[in-house]
Amino acid sequence: MTAENKIIPRRRIGTHGPQASVLSLGSWHTYDRMDFADAVAMVRHAVDLGVNLFDVGVYGLPGHPPVFTDVLFSAIVRAAGIDRDEYLLSEKLWLEGYPETSLREQLERALFRVGTDRADIAVLGDIRRDDLDLERLAGDLAELERDGVIGCWGVNNWSATAITTIRRHALAAGSPGPQLAQLKYSPCRRSIPDGAPFAEVFAQGISLQASDIMEGGILAGKIKPAREVGRDPGGVREKIVEAAAGIAGVAAELDATPAQLCVAFTLTHPATCTVLFGASRMEQLVDNTGALALLERVGAERLRSLLEPFWVDRDVVDPEGP
């Protein structure tokens, strides 16, 4: 498939980031659960369709079985014949051990596992502590940018206030600052990305990377997901389970799947640069790409109107931040 025939368009990440595919593949234990040949075929097909952004952040906990998703990804792209300049690599950086373990040390370990010497994007994990030195963090990130170890960086589930603060420190350190905010966003979880505080963040040129868009599969029809699901701000997951049937009904009326509807919805946000999802089967990847045609056929305004009744975290979650 030639470049002009790729069906997945690209948007710039932030003001200083690269051009990324509007659909991106995540790897929360995804490749660990797949037959290797199937994973190679799926990733190859994704690139052929135009996907160029892969999040290979490792989610592992001390005392739990080791995770090899990133190591597998390095083997998958080699087996698929995908050159490093054909894709963007997004790595997660965790803050629990910082600064005792430096960002550089953590990143070098991650890059060694994935088989490359740079990350196009580094995404800082959730802030789970009160003593995080944002000025020092911004300075360390600016140094990694200057050294070419990372191309740009963003944050995952940070408050609007924390993003604005670290951006100020980053600009002072000579960095363009965060280029994206990875946030939970779906027809049910809308309060934070759609709220006034983040409207100000996006007005600064920071892009939205929509994540957890199907609530671990619940909104795609898997009411009882077999794998771990992300945290539940506002304690609304039970209401999301209840909303899933209604969302499926809307999808049926539009001759679409619930997964396509969720992906299409997240693309209606004006700040969205890319939608992050996991796929463990070729069929899931192909189905999700159908969201692009759905959005074009139905239109953003109508989609948002049809899904308005399923906004369950309205007035439950403070839009100031996760």
C-alpha cells in the first residue's frame, strides 16, 4: 500500500511534536496475549493502513510476573520488516522512584528492552505523590530533549493545574513543554477533557491523546473484562456498564459497532491528535479503523448529540483534573 493509499490520516502532536496517525496502538499487555505470528501480521497491517504511533509503555508491579510487551514489540517490528523511521515510539516514564532513579536511567533501560536509542514521545505517568518537584522534572526533560533521547514529551492523567505549572518551568528551561495530555475519554467519561480547565490547556497548543476509550472493553460489549481495567475516577464504572447497552443500541442504528462509535466519538474533540487503543486481534484493528468512515458519514455534531445521554461522570468528576 503506497503512502497516498493509506487510509489513516495524521495530525501534528502539539506545536512541536511529530505528525502522528489519528489512530495509535497501545500495548497494555497486548502482545503478551497474542500468538507471535498474529501480532506480526497485525502490526504490519496497521503500518500499511497508516498507523505510525505505538505506545509500548510497560505496566508491571513488583512481586507480579514480569511483563515482556516491549521486548516482544522489538521482535515484532523486526519480523514485520518495519524500519525504525516508519514508526513513532511512545514510552512511559514513571514518577514513583524519581529522582532517586533518574529519568535518563529509566528511559535507557526501557529503550534497551525495546531495541532502540530514542523515544519520539515520552509520557510521564500519573502523579501519585505530593512532593514531586515539577521544576526539576521540567529541567531533566529539557536535557533529554537537547540530547535527542526524546523528541517531545507529554503527561498521563495530570490535572490542568499541574500541566500549566510544568509547562511554565519547561519554557524557562528551554523546552517547548508538554505536547500532549493522555486522558481517559469516552462517551461516558467526558468531564475532564470537555471541561473548562482543559480547554485552557488545549488553547496553549497541547494536544489530547484519548485513552481508555472503551473502558477496558466494557463499551465494546465485554461487560466483564477478563483483563485488568484502569482506575475508576468518580466511581462510575457501574454506571458505565449500564450505559453500554444504550451505546450499543445507538451503534446498531448507525450500522456500526460500539467500538467504532467510541473511537469516532473521541475524534470529535477539537484537541484530539490521536486515539490510543489496544488490539489483540486483526479483526479488532480493522473494525476500529471503520470509525473514520463512520465519523465522515454521520458527522461530529450528530455523533456527540446521540451520545450525550451516556455522559455518566458529569457533575461527578471535577473537571480541574483526574
